[in-house]
Amino acid sequence: MEQYVIKGGAKLQGEVDISGAKNAALALIAAAIMTEDKVTITNLPDVRDINVLIESIQDIGAIVDRVDRNQVVIDGSKISSVTVDYEFIKKIRASYYLLGALLGRFNKAEVALPGGCDIGTRPIDQHIKGFNALGARVMIEHGMIKTKADELIGSHIYMDVVSVGATINVMLAAALANGRTVIENAAKEPHVVDVANMLNSMGANIKGAGTDVIRIKGVESLHGTEYAVIPDQIEAGTFMFAAAATRGNVLLKNVIPKHLEAISSKLLEIGCTIEEYDDAVRVIGNDNLRSTHVKTLPYPGYPTDMQPQIAVTLAVSRGTSIVTESIFENRFKYVAELVRMGANIKVEGNTAIINGVDELTGAEVSAPDLRAGAALVIAGLAAKGFTVVDDIIYIQRGYENFEVKLQKLGACIEKVNSEQEVAKFKLKVG
Ligand code: EPZ
């Protein structure tokens, strides 16, 4: 089982290139199978979730040419099945985007029902409500969601909760429905906009993505395109907090600063310096970081996917901070691990009360999920001594070359596969 071993204490310094956004790319891959033409996707992050989704579309007959690590050409002309197996959905929930994509193109789809996951129960009622509104019947049988329509017909849909997944899934199906669809109370995340942009470049007619009302005029068919995935806001934010927590100075390249505003403003509040350029952001930490309060919210609010990373930074900042998680009910599992590293954090319901400490001390900890895993790595980088992070398979789901990018910034971190390798690392770095 692979682990990260870290010797903390180095201030991160230098430049890091941010990869394409995993959560955008997942939906773009699903959108790519909605045409018989070839779709080229560039700036694709080479991470586990993406690679599993690619396998799942290959399994139903798509031909995928991996031109290089970050570019694929997807040819959906030979898709022969509309049934996506549990084997894929259990590894990656976002395979449920294939529901909207297949329903739009073939008027039917069968995808295994995702269960809860490491961060919450994650219902999909809003996806189903949207498909129903478009005229599709949806049944749950033998662990599968089966959906079918004689014809998809545009509709007016009000989302009861702001959901990235439901907004994207309904947008995918509605792109090829007959007539006009309006999605109200839509999610406004950058990746919702990215999916609309790619669909429009394939001939769809989608307006308003990025606002809370999306208007879709269904078209008969979609055609091929070449499209570059937007930069990953969450990967960027993770490096921003890594820079802050280690009191470093890091320039993040290939980012859209506007997408990072909620993160940048929290870093400013706690005393970091932020420099913004056209497509880069510099974060400069210092020894006098202070507390703040933060509540996770849908975009443009502070992202839930950045909650563990800010909590780690606040754990080593002066004063008492309050972090409130309002999106997922089970996203504080990492706190117990941080406490083992000397953090002073108490969780009450959906709130973490953090009393900053002077320093953390290295320990062996386990990544409970993707973002919390990345946050534990930040904790290890900021801590005194050695930290071993287990279960890094979670981190590999969403961060391309994480340890390599950190090493380039001067972090003392290695990916290891055995106790012997941990011992060797400790001997080497002293
Ligand atoms: C997306 O998940 C992201 N995943 C998550 O990133 C991210 O945490 C989340 O959005 C919130 O920003 C992908 O894009 C693949 P939601 P998603 O539907 O779409 C409730 C990561 O670490 N809800 O916006 O599943 C839901 O329970 C991952 O990269 C319903 O009640 O999230 C939650 O409380 C983890 N009914 C809220 O809405 C529904 O039908 C927002 O969830 C759907 C959602």
C-alpha cells in the first residue's frame, strides 16, 4: 500500500503548474460521448478518477485514444451499450454523469446507483427530479438507476438544493431534448460553466451557465470539438494553503484568479500576501498568521472541497477559528488525525472550533478522503519531524503528481511502498 512520508519544516518556495480541473473533466468526458464525432479534450488531469471514467466509457464501446498524458480523443460513434456497471460507479460516483449523457443521446440509460461515500450520504433526488421533468421515467431496480424516455421534452426545473452534479446531469440531457429547458437555482461552479462551454462548442445552445438560471434550447445533434479543461481551482487552492501553512512563497501558474477569490480572501484575512496576475497567483505566508471564521457554501462561496486545507492552516495560526461545513455532513473525519499531530480542534455537529497551536508534530495518519488526505499532507509539511500519510490512493484520485509538484517546491516528501522505504527515507534525510 502506497504512503507518503514527509519530513516537515521546509517552507515551500518556487513555482507550480496547476493541472486541469478533475471535476470539470469528469463531466466533459461524459459530454464527449454525446456525439458520433470525435472529441479532443486537452489539459486533462492524469488522475485516478479520470482514468476510471475513461475505462467506463470504453466498457460501453467508446474508443479512446490517449494521445499523451493530458490529451484524449474520444470517439463515441461505436457505443453499443447504455448500461454502466457498478464496478465503475463504486470507484467513482461521477460516472453518474453518463446517465444524463446517454439519456440525452439515446433516450435511455442504466447506471449503477452510487451509494453514500466518505463525506456524506449524497442523495441524487435532484438528478432524478430533473430527468422526470424532461419526460423520462426513472426506476431504481437491483442497484441500478434505469431511465428511459420516448422523447425528451424541455421543461422548467427548480432545483430544491444547489447541486453541481444535478445541474450538470440535467444540462447534459436537456442539450438534446426537444424544446426549451430552464434550470432554476442552478449551481454556478466554474465547472458547470466549463461543461456548458464545451457543449456549446459541440453545437448546443446553452445560456446563463454561471448564473442561477440556465436556459437550454435543445438541438437535434451535437458535433465534434477540441476543448481544453479549465485549471483546477481546488488543486490551486490546496497549494495556496500549503504555501501559507509552511510560511512559504509560491507562484501558482495556469490558474484563473477569479475562481480563487473565496480562497484568496481568506488567506488575506489570516495575514498572507496575495499577488494576482492574469493567469497566476502568488501566495506569501509569514510567521504571524491569525485566526478567522469560514463557512462552506456553493460557489462563489468558500468551497467545501477546500475546508480541510484551511482548517489545517488555521490549526497553526494564532487565535480561535470556527469552520462550519454546510454542504456535506461527514467532512471532519480528518480532525481526529490532526489532533494526533497536536492540533487543538473540537468538532460540534457541523462546526470545528480550532485553537491555533505553535506547531504540529509528525505522526502516522490515514487519509479519510481525497481533500482531507491532501490536507494531512499539508499538516505533515508544516509539522515538526516525520509524518506518514496512509491511504494515499484517495489523494491520487484527484491530484496529478502531487508529491512531485511538492518536491519541486522544496518539500521533503516521497511516495513509498513499504516500512523499509520509510526507514530508508528517514535515514536519507536525517
Ligand atoms: C461535486 O459533487 C464535486 N464532485 C464534489 O467534489 C464537491 O464537494 C461538491 O460538488 C460540492 O461542491 C464532482 O464535481 C465530481 P452536489 P456533487 O450535488 O455534484 C445535496 C471532490 O473532492 N444534494 O453539489 O455530488 C448533497 O447531499 C468532490 O472533488 C441533494 O440533496 O455535489 C450536498 O449536500 C467531493 N440531492 C449538496 O446537495 C441531490 O440530488 C451539494 O452536492 C444532489 C445533491
